[in-house]
Amino acid sequence: MSRTTTAARTRTGTPAPGRRTTTALARALPLALLLTACGGSPQADDSAVTVTIGYQSKTINTVTAGTLLRSLGHFERELRALGERDGRTYRVVWQDYATGAPITAQMTAGKIDIGSMGDFPLLLNAARGRQLDRPTKLVSVTGYNLRGALNTIVTAPGSSLTTLEDLRGRKVSTSVGSAADGTLVRALEQKGITVRKLNQQPAVGASALSAGSIDALSQFVAWPGLLAFQGKAKALYDGGELNVPTFHGVTTRAAFAEQHPGVVDAFLRAQRTATAYLRTHPVDASRKVAAATGLPAEVVHLYNGPNGIATFDPTIKPRLVAALKQDVPILVAAGLVRDGDVDVDAFVDDSHIRRVYGAGYAEQRAALAPPSRSEVWLGDGTTTFATPAEALRHVAAHRDRVRAAYVPDTTTGTLWFADRSVWLQDGDRRLPFQTRSAADAYRAAHPNARLLTYEQALRP
């Protein structure tokens, strides 16, 4: 777990969020630690409020409630405006974690007010809050994928494993209780497969895969894409094959929301603005997130770009709520929660995001992302193409300038790197697949289709 804590005063001229100096950090830490030791929103008096945000910088489909939001400074500006209206001074403390579990622990201890995490961790958050009589509320969504493609199972590039069935009895690393663990459990149950599951942090699992001490890794954004981009992994199973929505969302302590509803509304207004920025400046947003996280911008764009695996929309869609309800029995069966610990309907609270959107909320909640299209990144910008074949021709004509090329899986629509995809020639069509097993399934139904290398796919 990595953790950084910074503070930003919204009514005085401190450095912009994300800009840190040794002196500023030295000044901020003692005060931030003193304040957070007393709870998430300690107040010396009614005119001073500290808001502590727990986020996951490298879980990049939470960026509109974390990394990107912080770098843009929208929340601090919203709080400054709120302070001008109510006469209070607001401070923001940002705490960075590798997974959702420590955010929940700090939240139920009263030390984090607002946090973002994946769907399975959100349910654990709800359960823990209910167990301790310190309820939490799901107040918005960050990024979602209606088929479940935010989570992927990968194996080593040279591995002979090509199907989920090949994992039977093998060692598979995941983070138990995470969204990626949920994908692994669901996928294995569908096939009746048992594996030797190791509970590891994402970075530990990635190292274990490179070292050859595990056979596969099931992880969430952005680990699978990062390892594939680096040539350290190949996709074995696309979470989109489950066709069950997965998403990340924003949760808050119910007591904090009741005491400071204006702060929660301010956060969601800032999140909505950050979402709009991501949509209108996708390449710049990918670069900002890359600079803040150390991830390659090409990997960030795979997930967060306009055709990316994640769709960003703060509204709480009924299909996502329904998916949460489907997730609960899996957590109960795994012994991670007890039956009756989670009341999804009580946990979901869209009253704040409804206020933020006003009359346009119902229309936006009903809107769904269009299918992904191919995209090629040359130099400073990207170009979108209607078909993978068009993208291939563009790559072939500009090979020296290509930073990344992305194509949607023929079966699931999951975007993936073109040079890491499995390619088939079927008649005059060139078809990409994220995994060899998906390509083989297509060939079984289309016996005339033949495998191509990426170099062959690029030829006229």
C-alpha cells in the first residue's frame, strides 16, 4: 500500500493540488496528521472543517474522484465557493492507497470521509459500516464497463496456458475481496474450476508473475494493461466474457454526509466537472494521470480514452445497482460477508448526485456508452476509426510515429492494444481478439478463418 497525505487550504493561497515541495509537505504533514487523528472531519470550531479523501491513484478508472480530480483542483475550488457562502474554512487531505480495503478501514474508523473503490470493495464497505453501526453510502459512480471488462486474467507472455480451463489446479494471484477477485471467482465457478488462489497486492502479484512463481494474475485496472504494454503478460481471460457489469464508485460516511451535505455535493460537482474534462480533453487527461501515477500515458488511455474500457459517468445506473445485488451472494459464499450484512438498497443514495445534475439526471442516468471503436495515437493526438482494418492501414502508413494503437475485441468489444491482440483473417476481414481462447472459439464457428501475426495483419 502506498500512502501520501497532503493538505490544501481552500481560502488561502497554497500550492495547487498535486504540487508538492519538501518544505510544504513538512509543514502540512504535522497538521494533517494531528487533524486526522481526531477523525475524518475534525473541527476546532464550527468554522473549520477538514475533509479527508481516500483514493487509489493507480486504479485509474477512479481518476474523476481521485488522481485527475486532485490534479485539476476542482474540489478545492468548489469548497472555496462553499466557504464564501457559509463562512467556514475547508481543508482537503488526500490519502492514496493501493486497494479499497484500507480506505474502508479508515472510513469506518471515522478518519476518511469520502472514498472511491470497486464494486466488490464497495459492498465490503457497506457491510463493515453496517456491522459497526457506522453506515456508509454509495453516492456516485466513476468508471464502469457493462460487460465486466475492467478486470482481466493474464499469464506470462511465453506461457502455454491459453484457456481458463488450463488454470485448473494452478497458482493464481489476486487481491481477495477486490473487483478482480470477483471476476476470478465468477469465471471459475462458470467452468467448475478450482485453482490455488494467492491473496496478494497487485504489485506483488505482478512481480510473482514475472518471476514465474505463479501461473496467472487476476487484477483490476490498470495492472493487466500495464503488464501487457510492457511485454510482461498476455491476456488469458477477458472479464467482458462474463457480461456482468463492473464499476468503481464513490462512498461516504453517512454521518459526514448528514453533517456536511454541502461538502458531498461540492465533491460530486467537482467530479462531474472532472468527468467533463476527461471527455473533452482525453489525451491531456491521460497525460495528467500518467504524470501523477508514473503509468505510461498509453496504458491510461487504453482504459480512460474516449473508446476506452471504462466509461465515465457519475450517475448511478439501475444496471449497476442490479449488478451489486448479484455480487452479494458471491461475497457471502466466499465468507467475506455474512448473509444479511449488506442491504444494497439502503447503501445506494443518489440524492446528492441528483441535486448536482438537477432536471437532467434521469436523462444522463439512462445514457449508455456507444460501442468502442479503433483508435491510433500518433504524436500529440489520436484518431478514431470505424473498423480495425482502417486502423491497421493507418498504423502501417505511420509506423515510426505510432505511440499506441487500440482495437476492440471482435466478440466482447473490449479495447486492447493492437500489437498485443490475436488476429484472424476471415475472408476480406481482419479481426482482433484480446485472448487466444476467444480467437479459437471464433475459428471453431468459422473454419475458414486463419491466424495472423501482427506483422501479417499490417500488410495490405
